[in-house]
Amino acid sequence: MVNSCSVFKCHNKANKSDNRKFFRLPEIILHQDDRTRELSTERRRSWLARLGQDFTGKNLSNIRVCSDHFISGQKSALYDRENPDWAPSINLGSTASTPSPLVATGRFARRRARSEKCEAARVLLSIGESCEPSLEEEAGTSSQTDLSSLVIDSVFNELAHVKKENDSFREQLKTQTPYCIEFFKENDDKVKYFTGLTSFLVLMELFGYLEGHLPAKVLLSKFQCLIMTLMKLRLDLSNVFLAYQFSVSTSTISRTFEDYIHVMYHRMKPLVYWPDRESLQKTMPMQFREHFGKKCAVIIDCFEVFIDKPSNMLARAETWSSYKHHNTVKFLIGITPQGVISYISNAWGGRTTDKHITEHSGFLDNILPGDLVMADRGFDIAASVGTLCAQVKIPAFTKGKSQMSPLDLESTRKLANVRIHVERVIGLTRQKYTILNGLLPVEFLLKENGQDLPVIDKIGTVCCALVNLCDPVVAFD
């Protein structure tokens, strides 16, 4: 239904070609306080009176008044009772005469100015009353007029001082460098939120370790570039958001991230290392010693990261995961019994089986004779690990059996109690660095600018290295 104005002799109708607005007849508000109900009732009556027509028997919800009958072209708020636009007031046809727009607007402005002055006077008088005894003691026989003058002068001086300080703080805020060292200094909560690291001390140690190898940028310091890279890993922020935060272009953010993740990968890769057997056995947690002695060397599992659908059909087929029902890349991760990440593979297509990744990713090069590897049911690697004189422990199968034997049931229970730690580490890694929980662009899977590895491989290794800088998830006792 086309809206038309209900004012007498006004023929305006809703038209997309102009910017004229149409306002409904105000409703009576019943579900709030008494003052709201009284004001809304009075306003509705005022509108009907201004329209000057008999609406008996008509549907009042269809009444519209166009913006031509308001001085500002917009109705005022319900509680702005003194505003001339509280009800339609101009171009009302044959209805009772109303003040001209200039007179009504001027009257309203003068009334508002008087009310503001009265409010300021009340504030000053209240301050004067609180300060009056002390001023009388100092002034002796000073008159009330002198005291009021002194109070007003002191208040205005204080306001000027506060305004000056406020302006100074604003200037400092404008000139302050975003996400600089001072921003994180002595504030571990900020460090945890923006970087995932445990404290400011750990952040500065990491920066000192990387600083000499980080490329310098024109608009940002090395520390800012490192923080930006950690923020993208930690919070999975878009390049546009980071560009606004650091006052640079999105292309600068993209290039800086790729340059810094490259340096971080090569410098932090040694933080994900395979410990020697003697160190493993000396620090073996009691939970493992009770059930498996000191033979356990690693607990392995795979986790997948979602990616955009590739345009290339072969790549789309190789990255399709029937388990996740999405295009993904898959990482093989291994942790020590102590909960430290000791191995992370490069990214493989989501279609690749766990067994194939384990046998072709270089993982078996770390296995020594006598080692015990714990894995899930999908890792059918007993033969390949057996050729290294090592052993694999996986949960027992019920395939072809009505139920597990008591021996298999107990063995599976013991294995599940300790194998859960690898899932906890994977969960911690993805929770700390949510870029692994997001949808990664296909560009991260490509080798660009002569790089030896795609960005996704470097992201996986850097995130695992950063997690190793935090507290382990497995207690020694």
C-alpha cells in the first residue's frame, strides 16, 4: 500500500524519487513507566488535534504524516517535549494557526539555553556549598557574593586545567606507536591475548632470538611486524583489519606476514625437535611408566585444516576429505610422553591416508630399535615400524568379533588413558593459534617468490614451536 499524508490539503505520497519521509501516528506506550504512558498519550492527542480531521471509525494505524510538516523534517524524541517537532507544526492546511518555523525554533533554542544555564548554576552552587566553610575560614569576613565568585573562578580554573590535560593526552595518543613494546610491557594478559605466549618476558626472549634475522620495514618496526604476524596466527585476523590497526596498506600486511613467517620458520624449526632416548627415559611421566615402562618414544595423530576450494580439479580432488566433507590439508603430529611436540610434518592433501603420510613424510627416520609408538586405529603401520625393530600400540579392533577379550579391553583402556594427550595438544595448538581453525586461502598452498616451501607448511611448524614455548599439558607425576 502506498503511504499518503493524512494532513488536510496535503497530497504527498511515498515516492522513491524524493527523500520525503512518512511518520506513523504515535502509539500509546503501556508497558513502561507512568511518565512514558502519559507523554505518549498526550503526544497522540496532540497529533490528532493538529491534523484537524474526524478519524472516527477509521483505522488509526494507517495515518501517516510526511516530513513537510516538521520544521527539521524529522519528528523529535518522545521525551523532548519542548521541541517544536514533538508534533507536526507547519503546513497544516486549514487547521489552527501555529508559530512560524523561525519563531518556534528560536523559542526552543532559547528555552534549552536557559535550562542548560540553570543546570550549570545548580552544579556551581552545589560545589560552592561544599567548599563554602573552608573558603569562609580563609576569607574571614568575606561576603557571600565574594565567596560565590571565588568558587566559580576556582571551578573554571579546574575545568581549564582538566581540558589542558585532556588535550595533552589526546596528542600523546595520536603520536603513540600502535602495538609497541610499551604497549605490552608489564602486562602479561595483553601478551597472552595477542600472541598466545605466557608472559612479556617470553615475548621479549623470542624477539631477541629473531631480531637479527628479521627484515626491516619502512613503516613498521621489527617488533611491530613480529606482533602483527603473531596476531594473525593467534586471532586469525584479516589483512584489512590489521591494515587499519597498523595504519598501513593490506599489501604491506600480506608481504610482511610472508617475509616474517619465512624467517620464523627457519629460526624456530629447531624448537620442534626429537629428544634423545636418554632424556626421554629420565623424564618419563609416571602414568606412562606404570603401563608401558620407559619404551614410549612418541604418540602420533593427524589433524586437518580447512582450505578454500581450489579451482584446479586435480588439486580439488587431492584435498577433499571424506572425513571432514571439505577440502583440507592434513598434518602428522607427534608428541613426547611429556606433552612436548617433537614432530610436525609438512601439509598433505586431505585425501591422503594417515598410513601414507606416516611412511612418506620422514617420520620413520626418527624411530630407533626398541621404541614404542602409540597411535590411533587408522595408523596401520605395524609392518613399516617393525622393519625398524620398533613396536606400534593401537587400540584393539572388534571387527569380526562379538566383543573384545578382557585382555584387549584392558590394553585398550590403558592406551586410551595416555593417547588422549596428543589430542589435548592438538586442541591446545588450534585454540591458541586459531588460524588453524579458520578457512585458509589457496594461496597459502603455493610456492611463491622462489620459496622452498608453501606458507601453510611454515605456519604449521611455527604454531607448534610457539606451543612448545608454553607450559606442557602432561604432569610428571
